[in-house]
Amino acid sequence: MTWRAPEIDRSHEPYVGDERTMLEGWLDYHRDTLLHKCAGLTAEQLRTASVEPSTLTLLGLVRHMADVERWWFRIRAAGEDIPGLYDDDEDPDADLNAVADADPEETFATFRAEVEAARKTAAGLSLDQTFQRTRRDGSAETRTISVRWVYVHMIEEYARHNGHADLIRERIDGVTGD
């Protein structure tokens, strides 16, 4: 039997709540939206690039967002000393690019695990907690960033990539919508 990306019950964004409830709710909505865009597709469909010359795929987006969850919540905000998921000295965008041999079922499990780990990590952090961000390339620029900023950035990151996912999905099988 051919593996297909699972259907999901997508959470809806909250209409009322305190700041943390709103941030977490909108982030969960966008996390679910990415999976919703992939639902029912085969491994080969998930590896289908958007349009030449781009190599952007739905599978690459799921891998990228799993890595971004780890990067911002666990490595940066909480200061965990763990590697990125798809670190590759030869290709800094391996999360997006190295999908030819990637196992979609494993990728989706990794995504879910990273989202859960990010939720648990963030639950123990104040929105006002800050950390120093240095650039990945090792340059001297540092910035003080709050956990609140991480939430807003993650919502923005998902929203942007969900737009990409919508176009890729439409190319694959004509499915459109939110």
C-alpha cells in the first residue's frame, strides 16, 4: 500500500483570548495548515517541485519548518545545545533541497515531534524572556530577541510558506483553498 500524507483535523485560530492564547492558537493554526496542504499526497507528489527553476517542494517545506521549530524555540530561545535537524556544511538549505531520498513518513513524524518539543519548551518560557541571537555565519552582529518575537516570527514564517504550499498543491492536483 502506498503511503500518503495523513488527513488532519485542523485547529482554528482563537477569536478571543489573552496574548499567549492568541499567539499559540495562530501558530497551531498555521502548523496545521501546512499539514492540511499535504494531506492525501503520495511521497512522489510531496517531492514535486513548484515550477522550474525552483526546487521548492511540500516535503522540503515540512522538513524546513521542523528545523525552524527546533531552531527558534529549542536552540535559540531555550538555549538547548542540540544540532539542527538537517545541518549540512555543503548545503545550508539541505532541509529544503535534499528531498530526493527523504522518507516522507519519517519527515512527518519528525515534524510532529519537533512541534511537540517546541510547545513543551515554549510553555516554560515567559513571552518577555530574551536571548542573544548571533548570526549563523559567525559574524559579530548580535540582537536581543524576546520569546514573543519568536512566536510572531514563526506565525509569519508559516504564513509565507503556507502560501508557497498552496501554489505547489494546486500545481500537483488542482486543489486550492485554505
